[in-house]
Amino acid sequence: MHHSTYPFTLFNACIDEYILPEKFTFPFFYEPHPLCKLAASELQHYLMTQKEWAHNFGLDHSYDGVGKMFGVLIAESQQGDIGYLSAFSGKVAGQSELTRFVPPVFDMFAKQSFFHADNKEIISINDQIDILNNSAQLTELAIQLEKFESRYQQEESAHREKMIANRSARKSQRQYAQSHLNDIELKLALEELAKQSVDDKNTLKYLKLEWQGKIHKVKSEWQKLIFELNQLKDKRKTLSNALQHKLFEQYRFFNIHSEEKSLNSIFEGTTPPAGAGECAAPKLLHYAFKHGFKPLAMAEFWWGNSPASEIRQHKTFYPSCHSKCQPILGHMLQGMEVDDNPLEKAWAEHDPMDIVFEDEAIVVINKPAGLLSIPGKTIQDSAITRLQKRYPDAEGPFVVHRLDMATSGLLVFALTKRANKSLQKQFITRTVNKRYAAIVEGEVQHQSGQINLPMRGDPDDRPRQLVCFEHGKSAETHWQCIETKDGQSKLYLYPKTGRTHQLRVHCAHRLGLNMPMYGDGLYGQRAKRLHLHAQRLIIDHPYTKERMIFEAESPF
């Protein structure tokens, strides 16, 4: 029987056989603890069966529904009970508080919150701005101003053309007078012509003054309204910034030592990103610290339809996001025993790197999974550093292309500047042929296909990539099915472009194959390794121009 004091939930199943984790989960790269998987499956059962609220997660395959990130935190109560806390990111069913889930760290929509009063003033200014922006007076003045300026320009240029014609006529008259008239007649004629010239200039002057007066009158009325509009916009900006700062000050997060920090101090010197503090992970930990629960392990999973640009698979576990959660969790996990960051470990330290081919120009290697192509922030061991030791006297080795740390397979390096130039050109002009072997989760229905999905980096969650039709760079992949069995498919992948994570995203995205690669911890579910291998590489030799084919058997 399920007995629970919300939002701390005791397990339905017996958990006597489970071993408790020794350290807390490293939230940015983890394999969910068995108890987290159990808690997640119980929570998922609840999401499918509860009738208290309704939210369109898009589980009926309707594209208007979008899923949500949920989190579970395994915790020990002060009474020594082991159970779990549940949370969701942002809002569900239009609400930030629901039964069974931990409340938000700060509920700005609560009745007594200052947010309503402060926001009311901002809304009122917004209304005033809209009224002014759409006012008939502002529109009419703008139209009249444009009309006046246009008519003034027309009349002025017509008069200037007339002045040029008059000047030319007077010049002819002057020449005639000088050769045909006596002195007295000439003097009178020249005076008359000079007077005409002055009249022309005066007409222009008065034309200018008349129009300037008209334009100035309309312009000053228009500027008065624009000034009023800009003052309202400045006031709105000041109030919005103040409200934002006030809100960020209210989002205060505990750690295990009950030290409290606001979003303002956590993101010191920079504005916290939108939605910071609303994710499941900080909500769970904050509630646990505040109410005396001891956090043991944590996991977050996606429930429902994937958003348009990101890759989120239903029921799949995901790490916490970087831009919003990393600074917050950095503070919250202080003083806790946390699992090591696996990304700071050199996974392939003891794995050999096979040399497939070498001569005076190039070296082709078979990179093991887990080895970086070039050194990282914290890891020095990489394919290039190993080659530098092997060829201490070469001009190179030069990096021509790379493979993700998790991907194994063929990489070519240039040993001389001349070879580097030739290989770079081949990669730029796309005369290099590459074939990858991959295993995806799911059975593909066709023998082959083409995927064109433009891509860019996710600014909120590096190193993840997004599919973006607006700002993405073109990315093209051809695929071919080799075999399908036991709910998986083995594929050959032929990338036409070389975008970061291209093959992984094209396989996992719902507009691509909608099947993440087996073992893809970023876009699918982690396993012992990512099942992606650069299996074949075809290049022209930089010196002899001979077409060369290299192959490295797939390790899976």
C-alpha cells in the first residue's frame, strides 16, 4: 500500500534489496541509480493514471502538445525513511504547484507576492504605450509630417530649377545688352537683371521659411508625443529591471550547510538566464535542504513530445542543463560527497591507438572511444598529443578533422605543411568520403534515406546541438540500413557536411530518424559506449594524388 506525506513519497515496491548510493549524483553526466529508475517508473505510472489535472504532453502524437522535464530525488527523512521527492520544470497544467510535487523555490504568482503589484504598474505602462503607439493623433502627425516634407522638397527643387533657367536667360540678356545698348540703357538693364536675381533668391528664402514654419509646428507636436512614448518606455525598462532584480533576490537556494544564496549572487555580475531556478533539480534539492531530508541520488527524465528544436525522448533520463543549473547546483552541492565528473577523466588513458597507415606525408589512426581528438580543458591525453610524441621531428602533426570523444574510428593527420594544405582543401571542397557505422534504438522501416536538418549550438546547454531552420547551418546525411534485430538497427551513415554532433542529432531528432544512437548520453540513453564508429575514409594522397581507401572494422 502506498502511504505518503506529500511531496515526500514512500516507495510502493519493497526496496530492502537495493544498495544505497555512497555519493550523490553528479548531475551533468550520470547513469541513474536503480532507486532513481524505480522512483521514476512510479512517478510515470502516477502521471498516466492521475485525474486531478490535465496537461497536453502530446502523448497522443499530436504535435501541439509538448513534454516536460520531471525529476526525482531519493532522500532519507529525519525519521530514517527512504523515499523520494518529485518535481517538474517550469509549469505543468498552467500551474507551478501541484499535489505530490515540491513547490517552486519562490512562487511569484502567489496571491501575497509583491510581483502582482509591481507587475500591475508595468502592465499599466504597457497599456499606455500601446494606446500612444496606436493613437490616431500620432499616425496623423507622422503622415502630415511626411507629406509636408515631401511637398517642401518638391516646391524647393522646382524653384531651384526655375532659378537655373532664369540665371541662364539673364546671362544671355546681359551679353546682348553689353553689345547692343548705350551706357545709360546698359546700366538700367543690368540693375533690372540684378534685381531679378535678388527676387529669385528671396522667393527661395521665403519658401523655405514658410515651409519650415509649417513643418516645425507639426514636428514639435509629433516629437512631444514621441518624447512621452520614450519616457514611458524608459520607465518600463527601469521598473522591469528593478522587478527582475527583486525577483532574482527572492530565489534563494540552500545547500547542505543551510547557506543561502540568491540568484543575483550566484550569477554575480551577469543577468541570470530566463527560467533560472525553475528547473526540477534545484527545486528538489532546495526542498530537501529546507525540510531536513538527506539527498541520496537524483535523476531527471523527459515526459511527452519533444520540443521542435531540442532532442528529448519520452521517458529518457537527461543531465541537468548547463547555463541555468550549473551555477545554481554548483552552490547547492557544496559540502556534499558527489560522484566524480566522468568528463574530467581520461577514459581511454590505457587504450591503444592503432596506426592504420603512415608515410612521410600523413598518418591515419583508429581512435578508441573515449579518447579526445585534441586536448580538452582538463584532459591532456588526446590523439594529437600521442602523435606529437611519436613524431617529435615532423612539421606537424596537423589536425585536419576531428571525432567526438565518444566516437571511435578513422582520423587522418598531416605530417607536413604541404600535406596539411592538400587535406584541408579536400575537406573544404568535400571530396573526402566518410562512412560511419552506427546502432540506433529502433527498427528503421526503409532501406535508405536522406536527412537534411540545419543545426546550431544550444546556447543554454552546451555542448548540445539544436535543429534550427532559422539560424542553423545546413547539415546533410545519407543513411543505409544494414540489419535490424531485437529492436535496434545497424546503419551506415554518410555525412555530406561535418557539423558538430551531426550524425547523433540527425538520428535522434523527431524530424530525422527519431531513433537515438545506442549509448548516446547526450541525445538518448547512456550505455558503456556510444555506438558510432568512423569505419571508412577515402582521400587523395597529398603528394601522389592517388585515391586511398582506409577501413577500420566496427568494434560493435
